[in-house]
Amino acid sequence: MPDPELPFDPSLALIGGAWRPAEGGATLALLDPSQGTELARIARGGAPDIDAAVSAARAARAGDWGRMPAAERGRILTRIGALVRERLDWLAELEARDVGKPLTQARNDAVALARYCEFYGGAADKVHGQTIPYLEGYTVYTLREAHGVTGHIIPWNYPMQIIGRSIGAALAMGNACVLKPAEEACLTALAFAWLAEQAGLPQGALNVVPGLGAEAGAALAGHPGIQHVSFTGSVATGSAVQVAAGRNVVPVTLELGGKSPQLVFEDADLDAALPFLINAGTQNAGQTCSASSRILVHHSRHAELRECMAERYSALRVGPAMEDLDVGPMISARQQGIVAGFLEKAADLTIAAQAKVPEGPGHYAPPTLLDAVPPDHPLAQQEIFGPVQVIIPFGTEEEAVRIANGTDYGLVAGIWTRDGARQMRLARALHSGQVYINNYGAGGGVELPFGGIGKSGHGREKGFEALYGFSTLKTVAAFHG
């Protein structure tokens, strides 16, 4: 059992309000990325457990949860948010130990989870339909209704944040949820479910089944009792999820990878930009879908930016999550190996700076800054999902746009320039779901719709757009003469 003590047994799944072992009692080891040691045992759920969870969710929709007024759903979500705020430090420590991210970053995630619950708690009764002017003798209006039972497959890098934006929005609309957290990190998913119970969420409205992606995740994506699937993760797995859901003609929201650029022009304020440039590539050890792994810089500022970034990179402190340094470990030995493989491909590139990693146990990858990388190089095209950034010089605005748009991804982009006209031109020209001007990330932005184009996925989470995605539109046309 991890420290601190848990008020629930992490080796159990939550199905229909009951904490129960997986079918056959199978469990999986949950490892501490900072030490490589076992942190806890979690349930190894499979198809029978997913089937039971879907049945419990359907019962909740047919029962108290499905009949509950929107305002009361909102009150429950608001109460969950209040409980999250009461236990911020507890949740932060769980997330830090489980994911390996520095404690301060984990606490920011807990704050974001609370904010999602508050936002969607307040929004639950504010999703309205419309009346539509039509022919004489008709009254036509639209209704926003829950899909029914929604499936949620979340990754290991930001469990609390993705639970907030996915489960929070789905519950606000009145859906009953089945959540399959990542097998690498699921303690805060179970903790959230436990807090939701304390807040009075009806049994079966939220069910949590840990397990392997190939077992529990595949069973959930293809289950005929699911009306909508939300997935965050890799392009390959997202494609498989979409195919599985498509067999049941079920809509899917996909938030996949990214190779997000930040464009630094000759008039950029480097002092303002540098913290964003560094943090966007090294936060959570670069294990972030919206990580800014490509820094595009005008030739006239290239040398200056390289030296400034290299100085900061060399000073990055890497170590165990609970030491609360700048960069923690990779989630697993496998992910550590993937990053090492990419760095081997960088043998022909110039390393501008590389931070030191601690000796001994733990899955650490050295934060690495690569200079003057050709735009078509694998490290400038493929998602690394580690603390590696590449600097790419450009000469003209048109060249910068061409390079920025020159990957299969389109999740986030940043623009650093004081030129207002250029800001507007580039905001339109960049192929990206989000564009930030003289900032990057906007403080998390619970209210800001988030999602990508191309291989970054489709559909939108966060803000009111997520509520629309977790509902279906019904048109009613009444003829009354």
C-alpha cells in the first residue's frame, strides 16, 4: 500500500457502487517510476468486469441518476470539487508517486480537477436547446440529451486532469460512465471515484475498472452497450478504439498525439517567452500531448535563443517526484527506452544542452535540447513523449508556417511576436486546434475547448464544447395548425 494510506483498496474495481475484485481475482503491479519498486496492486479487469460495469451504468441511467434534474447533478459535481479541494495535498502525493511528476506539478493537476468539477457543476443546468422559426402552424425546437452510457479510456500522464475534463462533462450531461484508467497510473482515478461516492453520486453513475488496455480497454471500446467513447492516448491505439467503436456505430472523441511548435519571430520578447518555451517541453518529463517539442526561431534570434535555452536546460534539476524538482522520471522503463531510442537517432545532430539525471533506480531520461534540426528529421516529425526539444531556424513568415504545418499532427501552436497583423495571419494559417499568442497553455484553461486535427484526433474537450460532445441533439417539430 502506498504512503499515504488509502481509504479504499486499490486492488478492487468500483462497479455499481460496490468495490469488488476483478473476475478471478487477478491483479497487476503498480510501479513507482521514481524508484522502480512496487507501489500497490490494482485489479486486472477484463471483459466480464467491463460487461458488469456497463450493466451497472445502464441501471443507473434507468434509475435515480437518469431521472435526476440537471441542477442536482450540478450540485453533486460541485460537492465533488469541494472534496477534491479539501484533499489537494493527498491527491497530489498520490499522483506524484503514481505518475512520477514533481509534487508541485501534481498539486496543480489536483487544483485543475477541482476546477473542472466546479465548472461543469455550474454548467450542468445551462445547456439549452433552441427554437427554430419555421412554417406557419409549426413550433420547432431542439433538445440536448445525454448519450446514455459513455466509455472513458484515459492515459497515465495526466489522470486527474483528464478525468475532470472527460468524466466531469459526461456526468454534467447526465451520462453514466465506465472509466478504464491506465494500468501504469490509476490511484487518483480510484480516489476520485471514492470522493464521488462521498459526495452522493448515485451508485452506477461512475464505474471504474482498472486493467490492461488489450483486455479491459478493448472490451470497453467495442462494447455494444456503450453510446459514446472518449479516448486519450497514442495514435495507434486511438485508431484501434475508433475501429472497435465504429462496429457499433458509436461516436468517438479522440485526443491523440502532437508535435506542437512555438514560433519565435525577430520581434519576440525572449524574456517573456523563455519560461514558456522550456516548461512546455519539460513539464511532466515531456510526457504531454500538447508538449512544445519544436521551437521555430527566426535566423536573427537563433543564436541568442539557443544560448538562453541551453543555459536553462543545463540548470534543470532531475530527480524523484517527492523531491519536487524540475523534471521527474519517465512513467516506465519502456517509455525510458523509447526516449533513449530517439536520442540514438540524434547522433547526427548538435546537442545544445543536456541536463544530468540521477544515478541509481528510477526511469530517468536526460532533458535534451537539439539545435539546427532539419524540419524533415525524425526528431522533428515524430512524437517523442519525453523531455526532448528541437530548435529549427527559419527565414520568412511563410517558411515558418510551412515548417509548423509540416507534420501529421495539429494540436497546439504558440506564436511569439509583437506584430498584431502577423498574430492574426498566423492564428488563421496554423493547422492546429489551439493557438496561443505570446503565451502557451493559458494557465490550463478549463473553459477553453481543446482538441486537434489530423493525427492529433477529433472532437473537443473542455469548456462548453465538451458538453455538446457528450450529448446528442434532438429536433422536435410540432404541427398545431
